[in-house]
Amino acid sequence: MTINATFIGQILVFAILLWFIYKFVTPALSQALNERQKKIADGLAAAEKGQKDLAEAQSRAEGVIKEARDRANQIIDQANRRSNEIVDAAKGTAQHEGERIVTTARTEAATEANRARDTLRREVGSLVAAGTSRLLEREVDAKTHADLLDKLAAEIGRG
Amino acid sequence: MAAEHGIEETPTAYIVHHLKHLQVGEGFWTWHVDTLFMSTLLAIVTALFLYAGARKASAGVPSRFVSFIEMIYEFVDGQVADVYHGNRAFLVAVALSLFTWIIAMNAMDLIPLDAPGYIAALFGAEYWRVLPTADLNGTIAMAIVILFLIIGAAIRAKGLKGYAHEWITAPFGGNPLLWIPNFALNVVELLAKPVSLSMRLFGNMYAGELLFMLIALLGMAAALSLGGSLLFLGQLIAGAAWAIFHVLIILLQAYIFMVLPIVYIAMAEEHH
């Protein structure tokens, strides 16, 4: 264990090794590790964000589906109501029309009956007048006896 | 292998031979060629090993090799961050180079004891100590660099004037009578750090190496006598046990030599 000039050489060797490591090894390693750390942190943050986005999208999709279902139900309800209304309306119209037709027919029938009755009465009146004039052998003054004739005609018509 | 060099085959000769450096020069200007060569080679291997990982490191998915390099880096970075609060880019480089380089050098102790000497002998080298950290020159060199880093950090944090002021006024106080005791204590405090650092690592590795040599002597004794053949089994068991335990020492000493300098530098920046 003698100390001699060897240690001077050893100092040089160590100094050169130290310089090399400081210059070429540690900066590269430190940079790579820092970059990887950042990359991993970014990746984890992105994954978390993605998960949150997914949950958000899922809840939004659920909301949309629920809304669509509600809307569909509403539309079905509306359609059902509308169809009922249409059926009801059609029923009402038909009833009205039927009543109207019946009324018209009835009125027409009544009118026709009155007209027939009038014609009959007139004919009966003229027949009575003719018959009476033949019986009395003279002419009945229609104007004088119109009153009488009408009464007669009315009686015939009623009978 | 000692016999190949014409040295007498005794346990003492074996150990002495294994504790000799391949050296050139005289007196202080002696150079341990084996220490210089091995530490430079291992520094290059360590640097390229780390550089290969750093070059391929990116923010993407790392390969197994890059992950391993990143694990080492993160471990060192975490240790530094625990101790030092501030911009630690340079200190991480210091800790990383110390940690990986010392592990690489210490690990040379696990190479079969006679193998490096045998290979070196092929190139004509008579002695070859493969463990640069079992050479006090190797450990003290690192400690001296750390010493300068400590002083530099203190000056950077407190200014030259503030640091000089601290030398004579801390820890006892600013009374002129206390300047000399303060200064003396600071000298001891400052020098104790590199000395303890280098001695600890050197002592551990030197002792470990020595124990491997003693275990190897069991095998040598087995080869010398027929009756000692059981000793060969003893060498296998003891060698394996010590090697397994030594892995712990290799890592632990590297870890200590990484953490303590960081602690010292962090302390140097604190104001008294």
C-alpha cells in the first residue's frame, strides 16, 4: 500500500469517466424518464377523461332513448285519441245525415199527402157539385154556394 | 503459476507474488500499470454500458436492457434526491459514475485468482493485480476528486470569503483566540472525509482479495501432498462461500462510496 504517481492517472481516468457520464448518460436518461412520466400521466388523464365521456354519453343516450319512448307513447296516445275523435265525428255525421234524410222524406211524404188530399177534395167538391146540380136539375152557382161546397169537401176529406 | 516465473512455491511467496503490482518508474514516479490498465478498461466498459442504455432510452416502451439501465439510474437518482435538495444533475452523474465504476472494479475480485495473472503472463507481464480498488492509489484518486468537489460546492454556496470565514470561525466561534483551534479542527474534518472514504474501500477490497488468496492456499496444499486432498474440497466450499458473501461487500462498498460523497457535498453547502 504505497502511494505513488498512479493516483494521478487514476484521477484523470475518473475525471474523464465523470465528464462522459455527465455529458452523455445522465441527461439522456433523465430526459427520457421525465418524458415517459409525462406521457404516462397524460395517458392516465386521457383514459380518465375517456371514461367520463363514455359515462356521459351513456347517460345522454339513455336520456335520448327515454325521451324518444315518451314521445312515441305520446304520439300513439294522440293517434288513438284522434282516431276515436274521427270515428265519433263520423258517427255523429252519419246520424245527422240519417235524421235529415228521414225528416226530408217525412216532410215530402206529408206534402205529397196534403197535395193528394187537396186534389181529392177538389175533385170530390166538383163531383159533389156536379152531382148536386144534376139532382137539382139546375146549375149550382159555384160562387154562391162555395162556402157550402167547401164545408162539404172538408167533411169528405175528413171522412 | 508462480513456478512459471521460477519463484519458490511456498505460501508466503505465493501471497507476496499476488500482492505485487506490475510497475514502471522509480520512487514517487512509479506507475502501477495493472491498476491503470484495469481501471481504464473498466471505466470504458462502464461508460459504454451506460451509454448504450442512455442512447436507446426514450419515452416509449423500454427494452429489458434499457429498463435495467434506467433502474440503476433511478436508484442512484433517488439516493441523491433523498440527501440533496437542489439541482442535482451533476451530483447524480458523480454518484452514478462512482457506483457503477466501483462495482465493475470490485467485481474483478470474483475472477478466479490466478486467471488474470495467467493471461497477463501470456503478454509477458510478471505481476498482475486485477483489482484497482485494492490499490490505495485507485481509491484515493476518487477521494481526492470528491475532496475538490466538496470544496468547490462549499465555495459555490458561500462564496470564497464566506468559506474562508467559516474556516476560522466555525465551529467554536469568532473569537480571535479560537481561530487556530477552529482551523485545526476544520483541517481534520475536511481531510477525514477522503481518507475514510478511500481507506474503507481499500481495506475491504484488500482484505477480501487476501482472503481469496488464503483460501487458494488450501488448494495449493492439496496439490502438494496426497493426504491433503480433502483440503481441495475445503477450498471449493470456502471459496464459494466467500465469493457469495463477497458479492454483498462489492455492492455495499460501492453503495457507501456513492452515498457518502453526496452527503459530504450536501453538508458542505449548508451554512454553519
